[in-house]
Amino acid sequence: MELKRYHNEDDMSPIRFSCADEAIGEIKNLFFRDQLEEEQIMLRIFTKNEEHGTKVDLKRLNIDRVFSNRQLKRRTPFNRGKLTDASVYHYDYSVNTILGIKEEQKRLEVEFKNFMALITPSKRKANNQEPLLFAHLERDVYYLLNPEIIEEYQPKAHSFKSILNWIKNRIFTKTSTQS
């Protein structure tokens, strides 16, 4: 068997365009398909959940992002929150969250349905932060879709300086109101 040493451009490229307009049209199609897929994800997030969850092979999931109801109630960052249907919580999710869901769906070869949002009491009052988003997989299994936001849910440790400032402010307000 003899190997060719030189290849011409026609042998290398499986895509051939007759004109520049055709090439631009194909590029627009690629972007349109990506945008359509992202909009479908957003539509499924804001659609009311169905009775059954998404069927997925649990062995392929990232184990650090799989939770049961019991784990969500016991783990410190989650136990103060309420797991609700994501369609009830009207919020614009970040681009990173939507792209992360899109990548997970491609990796797992599945379309997530039944999205749940974990909303803490402070988040219910001030809707300026994005909630944690879960996909409901089975009866008691939830898959975290935006793990980068979990840092916002971690309880913040108070430093000694902040405690002293709080005491100083409390003493100042007590003494200033008594005059």
C-alpha cells in the first residue's frame, strides 16, 4: 500500500461551498442551532414539572452533584432552603448555567426535564441572586446543574474584627438613643 505524500485542498475538506453567501449561511445555521438549543433549555426550566423525572444512567453522573431529599435537608448549605419547581421561581439564569446544562446534556446524551430551584429565605426576599438549580432524575434523586454558585450558599464565617465592630455599633446605638 502506497501512501500519498501530498494532499490537495479538495481531498482534505469534506465541506465545499460554491460561493461566500453559502458559507455565511452555513455559519448562521450553526449559530442558530446553538441558540435554539439554549432557548429550549430555558423553556424546559420555566415549564411546569411533569410527574416522572428524567431517565439517565446514574453511573455516568458526577457523584459530587447527586443528592437525595435527605441529603439536601441535612447538608449545611442547603438545609435553610426550600426546593421548589423552577417554573414557580421566575428568574433569569446566567449564561454559564445554561451553557453548563447544555454541556451536561451532551455529555450524558439526555435532555433534562423537571427542574427544581433551591431558594433560601434570604433569596425569597431579594431576588438578585441566582438559586441553585437541580434536575429531578428519579423519585428521590436530584442532580445539581450549577455547582459554581454553591459558594454563595456556604455560611460565611465571621471574623473576630467583624464581631467587635458589631458589638461597638450595638453599644453606640444603645448609648446614642438614651440621651
